[in-house]
Amino acid sequence: MTLKSVFRIVLISEWIFLALNIYLVATISLPEPLTAWIKKEGTSFDYFQFAIIIMIPLEFAASVGLFFFKEWARWLYLVVIIIENLLPSFTGPWVNPALAQTFGNLSILMTGIVIGLSFFTDVIAKKVEPAA
């Protein structure tokens, strides 16, 4: 199996784990005390709307570019992932079901592997300027 094949498998795995995470967050009910706390406290910033409207489409576009080994895609992907990981710092705490969080953590692990492979291997060829 080539490194490019592994890269594509990891990239697809990331999206599968992310989709499972989103599905499980939407479908698994939390215990009543946690649900009541979430409704009472809320968050200071609606992270999920921002993520769905702006960040997830950008991440998906970068992933498509990465799937086809485009150099610009790794930079877009890196910036989007940094922003996605910084935003929760400003939203306050949130609670997810354990199974959903497990798939979310697996998605984050795959994200790290994608970043590592795209920047520190030759999976994505760097453009070489022609000699003058």
C-alpha cells in the first residue's frame, strides 16, 4: 500500500468519524440534569451554527483538495483546523454523549495524521520554481 493510499484512507476515515460524531450528538439524549443545565446555561457564542455555516464547508473543500493532493489544500486545512480548535475556548463548556465524543476524538486523531502526512512527507509534492 502506498503512502498516498494511506493518506486517502485516513482522510476518508476522518470524515466518517466526524459524521458519526455529529449523528450521535444529534440523536442520543443526555440525562435530564445535563439537558436542563445546557438549556439553563447555554453558551456565549453559538459555535455550532458558525461551524456548520462556515468552518465545515471550508474543511470539506480543503479535504477534497487534499484528496487530490493539491498544495493549497494543506494550508487551508491547517488554518481551518486551528480555528476550529480555538473557537471552543470562547464558547464555554459543552456536554456530549460519551460515544459521540469517542468518534469526535477519533476524528481529531485522523486530523493530526492528515496534517502530519501532508506537511512532513512527500504525499503532496511541493511546487518547484523553474530555474531562470
